[in-house]
Amino acid sequence: MRWSSFLPGFGLILGILSIAHADALAQPDAGVPSTDFFEARVRPMLVDSCIRCHGAKKQSSGLRLDSREAILEGGENGPAIVPGSPDTSLLVQVVRHSHEEIKMPPKGKLPAPAIEALAEWVAHGAPWPKGTVLTAAEKDEATEKHWAFQPVRQVKAAPAKSQSWGSSTIDAFILAKLESEGMSPSEQADKRTLIRRATFDLIGIPPTATEIEAFEADHTPDAFAKVVERLLASPHYGERWGRHWLDVARYADTKGYVFNEERRYPYSYTYRDYVIRSFNEDLPYDQFLLQQIAADRLPQDGNTQPLAALGFLTVGRRFLNNQQDIIDDRIDVVTRGLLGLTVACARCHDHKFDPIPTADYYSLYGVFASSNEPADPPLITPTATNADSVAFEQELSARRAKVDTYLAAKRAEIQKDLGSRIEPYFLAAFDLEFNPNHPKLDDRARTGSLPPNRLRLAITHWKTHLDAARKKADPILGPWLAFAAIPEADFARLAGDVAKSLATSKPSESNAVVVALFAAQPPTGMNDVAKRYAALLAKAESRGEPGNDASTSTDELAWQSIRRVLHENGGPLGVKSEEVTGTFDVEEQNQLKNLQNEVAGLSTTHPGAPPRAMVLNDAPQPVNPQIFVRGNPGRPGKSVPRQFLEVLAGAKRTPFADGSGRLDLAKAIIDPSNPLTARVLVNRIWMLHFGTGLVATSSDFGLRSDPPSHPELLDDLAAEFVRSGWSIKSLHRRMMLSSVYQQRSENKPDSLVKDPANRLLWRFPRRRLEFEPMRDALLAVSGRLDDTLGGRSVDLTATPFTTRRTVYGFIDRQNLDGVYRTFDFASPDATSPRRYVTTVPQQALFLMNSPFVIDQARQLATTTGALPDPETRIRDLYRRIYGRSPELAELSRGLRFVNQRANDPSPATPEIWQSGFGGVDDSTQRVSRFVPFPHWTGTTWQYSPNLPDPEKSYLHLNAGGGHVGNDPQHAAIRRWTAPQDATITIDGTLAHPSQEGDGVRGRIVASRSGTLGDWVAQHGNVPTRVERYEVKAGETIDFVVDGRTNPNFDTFGWSPVVRKIGPARAEWKATAGFQGPATPPLNPWEEYAQVLLLTNEFMFVD
């Protein structure tokens, strides 16, 4: 769109890419993840696997890996890492084993999670903790002096020289600090700025023109206070501030990668709705925390809705269901999110910088290890009896019946197999010494054509029977034990004696059939004994159950006694229901999992599914935790009690005694004497109002944190917060009614020089809208915003676009939609201390090309289309979008724009790049089928709104790569169509970042000439260059990627570039050409509405 020539001075959102608003984007440690990730995931790996050869005492190949500086300097082979680029970093290459010559560690490849953690650390710039590791004595001394561990104390602010500014305690503290630096605050903002600031702050949408005008007309002293009260009373307040809390709670609607398990949480939305409701009700913060940690331990009084609060603990990532990692995540969200302490850094060793010993980590580990998630989460509302609920229960019963039927059929199949092949199973068990964990079990199963897991079950049962037989006289197995007791060297000599003794034993202590087995001819060895027993057992089973008229002869009774050994009391053929799944191979496991996913998925999608709470319950018997040496559960160390942190509770603290200890933990956290809880919360609220907290590191109050910019103010806020009953709404009132909050946002040159980061708050910080208020504002001004509260999450990217507020968007933590990441959405993988603001071209490009934004522009143009004349129409658009009337110059520009655009429409743009799937005919070396993807998410082309799709699995394409389909005929294909005859060269890099699977195959296939290149990338990258090719206009070049023989772990990267060779050079980049479905061109009024939506005035808050 050629807007710039029509609208000079409009201040388009493209301005976010310039330095004009750098003040709005400045953030402490912006864009860099916490060094806690390094401490928890990377340093232990370096210590365990690298430092012995690359540390202070020894530097193989001249390389040290014990400091960031040494890693950057590298050794004989150059720098070990390139911060921000793991694929080109030598250290990552050698541990991935993708380097041609060097592969480390020498003893074998690291586990995939360790390699991925290293790559992620490098990708984020390789952050390394500042400062030096403290000794225990240094740590104790620093702890005694550290501001965050001191009791909260209230002091009066120093008297200010100026008496004309500010009236609140907050103002007094801010003014005193400003004056001490020779600075002064800014003037009060105008009313329009104030109400817009407050409305976005509290409810996340812009004020209407009517609301602005009413405020401007109210000249009473408490006019702004009334605005604040109205906004705090709005139900949309909870949606805005609940979303802030969900960042802390690492909220998502999915579990992350969990193999083929159902990935979606069916009831995550009940936690989100609980949070929104709690903020709206101004639930005291101490009660809010108490419920989120131990709601199941509190009196319910008939109200079960607070149980949903436990989603705070349970809605996190599931780490392939690794319980140690799940518990680590819960410790982190509680301690970093609520206390500002990085306790998770003490998982493998005492905290390097803070007074948190690894014993304290495992004390908390024991609390959460003593808490279980029930199979059936509790209902939090009475069961409904409407048509939807009835249909849900019927379908749920039907799906559960399918699972039961499948398991019953498999149980019968296993029993039949074990019964029909008793001899090979028994002989295999004998060969493996009746040891279900024998290292050669799989090999023996293969040679006997026996399913390994079924063989393991049979061996387990035989072992149990033999162990029991040793403790009593057993007529059936006693002879076996007698022969087995003979030393091998004496077997030929003593076997006859054993056979004779069996023949002379009392009838009550022997079985005639078993005795006869050895009477005629003594066995020659245990192999012979085993063969005879195997044949005997098979014959006994083949005789079957006796009928009603069966003989009761001694012989028949003896045979039935043998058969009972096979079936009764856990016999080899007595397969229990709970043992069935343990025998499944991969295919059977997948079949069962698919059926179970159908059951779990129904609760996620069916409108009649009743809401349930994602609770924890205390285990019947609490776990007495042990320290895992270096974090390894296979190396348990000394036991520790379940108790609170020593730095907060003292060395003589009392261990938790109530169940798991979660309730005791919650009470310790909300104890008013705890110096951290209130400080952390008021600092977080301050940060969300003013852009930066009084403590810059909102989730790290440890010894590495910088002191507060205004320590006395922080304590005053914390003390009053507790005194006011832990009311968050009272905090808003205090902060927003201060003169500090109501300052103008314009720069002052002298103040900017003295305090460029505005830490002293000499003005209000200008800020860009976050993703949620930006999207909600677009809906609000177009008149489409759905103000329905609560309910299941919705797909924000599916068309037609939902008009629900963004807080209700479906959050897929494994496949988080690109639009979230583009606009700095908090990662749901861990508790997030803040939104890190970035400026990247994709933000402006998305807003200019997004079908969602275009939809709102079209709606605005349609809404104003009935107005009588262009001037009135422009005025109405300004009122809707900006809440004001246009100035004369703006009105003139707008009229000129729509008139000229009507006479000079945008030319149609040919579609150069397309995204689809299909396959290659190997005989012709041509693409035999190309199917354009039917579904666009806003950032990704895929087969349907669901990823994985039930039919096409993870098949999709995005700007940088994608994922293959299930077979080569469902390869991901990026198609380029030549716009002209040309000589071209093609460049790119095919990447397979996973350390699992067999890699991906990439092919470049021309419609005229066939395959131009064929490459395989496995656990690394390969260049994909075509030096020269003569292309004809209209010819297609397909970039085809398939998963070779295994489509798992086949996310890939490939964004090729086609370049024209010759004097009239041209370039076609796949990333730049990647776009959504073509939309009809905008008419002049729709273009004009979009221009107004993309201005800084709309996208920024002063």
C-alpha cells in the first residue's frame, strides 16, 4: 500500500521501528531470559560433562568452559559459541555430533534435553550470571545486610522543597528523590491522556469519545478518582489484570510435548476464569495465594469453585511427564513467582549466589512429591441436566466403553497366546533364569518369535510361583525345585535318587502326573527337566476345563491341579486387567492412547462437559524427601524434612506436619512477617503501572538484584498493602491517584541527560500496547468486541475471526502461534517476570497485512458508510478510533487520501510463493501432486485448525520452515512460480534441529526439468544451493521436504532465496513472500480506516 505519499505526518506504526519512541521500548535486561535457566539447565551439564577437561586445571585443545569470557575466546578451533546462533556455534555442533571431525563428550552423546538446553542458552545470547560465586560465609554476611531479607519498615519521606506538587505519600518519596538529584517532576497530563492511560491500564481497551467528553466536562476535584472507581468496578478489570497474573502462573491450555498423549488440558480455562473472578472481587491477596497453593485443604462450605485455584500449580508444562521436572516447575512458580527467589537454581547444588541450600530445594520437593492429581478432577459447579450435558455423558460413556472393550479384547488375546504357546514361553523363561529383567530377554524373545513384553509377564508370574513354592511343600513345582537344587556336575549321579524320592512321597504331597513324568527315565539335566515340564504344562492346558460329567479319577484330579497352577493365584495365564497395558508394543500403545485421547478430548471440546478443577490432593502417605546428588534421582543422598526456606523461617524452623505441607507452605508465604511476599506483589503492580518496578528484577529479589530505586516507598507500599487487608484494588487507587502517575510523558532534555532510564520517574513512561490490549482495542473501536465473561478458550487465528477478548485465546505452549511471539507474549513455559518489549519489522508488517486488522478496517468503513458526506465520515472515524475530532490539517489529509486513492487504486500483486503439500513421482522426478493448504492461522499454513490434525498430523509450513506429513506423499511443499524468463541461482539451508529421528529430505524440483537437488539433514544443517538454472515464465520450482522413513521429530527449517543472475538483478525470498490468503483489495475508505488504526496515536499510550 502506497500510503506515505498521501499521508505525510500521520505517524504510522512503522515508527515503532525508529528511535522516535525508544523511551517506550526501553526495558531492563529486555529480551534476555533469566540466568536462572543457565544455572538450572546448563551449568550442571558443563560441570558434569565438560569442566574436567576444559576447566581451571586442564584445558584440552586450549579450551576453557568455566566462564563466559573463556567460552567466547575459545581454544585451538576458535570461539566455542556465537551468541544468538547455536547452529554455527562449535560447542553446540560438537555435542550434537553434527561436526564432521569433533564429537563430544568422548564417552558418548549427551541426552537430547541437555543438548537442547545448551542450544537454547546460546540462542538467547548465552547469559551468564554476573558477579562471583560466594562462599558460605560471604553469603551469610551478605544475607544479613541484604535489603530484601530485612523486615518491612515504614519511614516518613524527607520534607520536599516544593510544596506545590503532589499530596500523597507516594508523591513525597518520589519528589524527595528527584530534588536530591536536582530534578523536578513533569506537569500533569491533560484529561484525555489521563483517561486513556487509566482505561488501558485497568480494563485494556480505549475509552469511548463519550467517556472522554464526560471526564473533560467534570471539573470536580475527584473527577479522576471517579473514573478510577468506575474502571475498577468493571468486569473487564479482572480480564485485564487476570491476564497479568496468568503471565506469572505460566498459563497455557496445553501440556507441551507429551508424545502421543492428549496435549490439551480440558479444564485449564477454569483456572483462568477463577483468576479473573478473583481480581474482579478483589479477593484479598493472602487468600488468593492460600487458595492457589492449598485450596483443597481449606473449608469449602459448599462452595467448590475455589478449587479451580490449584491450576496455579497444575497448569504448567508436563516435560514428557517427568515428575522431577514437573515438581521443579511447581517449586519455581511458587518461589520465583510469589517470593522473588530463584530456588530452582538449587536443584543440583547449593545456590551459587543466594542463601538457598540444595536441602531447602528438596524440602519443598517433598511437599509437591506428596501431592497427587486425581484421575477424575472434582466438579466445581452443580451438574447440569440440559441437552448438551446429556449428550456429553452419553458420548463419554460410549468412548469409555471403547477403551474397556479394547482392553478386554487384548486381555483375552494375551491369555490365548500364552495358553496356546506354553512350551516356548516356559522354555524361554527357563533360558532366562526366570529373571524378567534379564539383559538378553529381547534377544531370546526374538529367536523364539515371542512378544518381549508378554514373555516378561510370563516370567514374572513363573518367578512368583517358584518363590512361593520354595516356602511350602508344592506337589506341582516341588519336583522342579528338587532337580534345580542339584549341582550341575552331580546331576547325572543324583537325578535318579530325586526321581525315586518323588515316587515314594506321600500322595498328599505329590502329584501323580508329575511323579510319572520322571519315573520311567530320570532327566539328564535341567534342560531335560524344562522340556518335560513344558510339554506337561501344555498338555494340561489343552485338556481344558472339566465338564459337569467329568471323571473324578485320581488321574483327572492330578491334571486339573496342574492346570490350576496355570490359571489361579496369578498363574502364567491368569493375566490381571492392570497387567494388560504393560505387555503392549508400540502399535498397541498407540491404539490405546488414541482411544484414551478420544475420551480426554471430549471434555476439552464438548459444550456439555461440566467444568472441573485441576486440583492437587495430599497423598495418603507423605514423602520424606532425600537430596538428589547433582539433581540425579538415581543418586539419593541424605533425608531432609518438608519445611520452609531457612533464609525466611530461620534455622530453628518447624517442619511441616499437616499432610503434604502445602497448607503450611502457603501460610508461611502469606505470613505478614515474611519480608518478601508483599514487597514482590506491590513491586509487580508498580511495574505494570509505571513500566519498570521499583526493583527492576521483578522475580529476583536475591543477592544479585539491584536495590530498589526507592526502598522507603517500596516498604511503605508493602506495609499499607498488608494493613489494607491485602487489597490489590486499594493499591491501584494509591498509585493512580498520585501525582506521579498523572504526569505528562514528554521528554525534558535536562532530565533525560541525568536519568535517561527514568528510574526517578520525572515523567510518565510512554508505552506501546501489549498484544492483548492492541487486539482488543481494534475490536472495540470497530464495535465488535464480545464482552462475554469466561468460558472455554477460543482459537484467535481461525477464520472467521472470533471477537472474544484476547485473554480467552487458546494458548498452545508447544506450538504457540507466531502472532503471540511477534508481539512479545509471555512464554508459557515458565513463570514470566515481565513482558520483554522488542521492535522487529514483523510487527509492522503483520499489522499492515493481517486479515484480522483488515477485517476491523472494513467494519469501520462499513459502519460509517451511511453517513452523509466524506467530512462527516472522517470525523466519525476519528471519534471511534481516537476518541476525538480531527484537526483541520488531519481532515484535509484524509479527504485528499480517499479522493486520490479512488483514482489511483493499488495494482494487483501476482502470487509468487505458495504453500501446500503433496509428493514427488520418483519415476519422472516431478511433483505429481500439489495441494494448497486450506487453513491459515495468521502465521502458519496447515491442513485444519487443529495441530496435530487427526489425519495429517503436524504437517504445516510457516515463514521459516515447518513440519513434514506422515509419508513422502504428504511432504511439505513451498512453491515458487517464475514471474519471467531468467537465469537464477538458489540458496538456502535445510535444518533439522531435533536430536531425535532420522532427519528430513529436501528436494528442489522444477516442473520443466525435474529434480535440481536432493539433500538430507539429520540433527543439523546442510546448505542447499543450485548454482545456475534457466527458468521460464510460469515454471514452478518446488521445495519439497519429507520425513524419510520416520516422520517423528521432523520439524525443519528451510527458507530459500531465488536470485536472478545478470544485469537486471532481482531476488525472491521465501520468508518475505510468505503470506496468508489473498484478500480482496481494500477500497479507499477501508484503506483509510486501516491507516488510522496503525498510527502511533492508536498503538501507544502516553
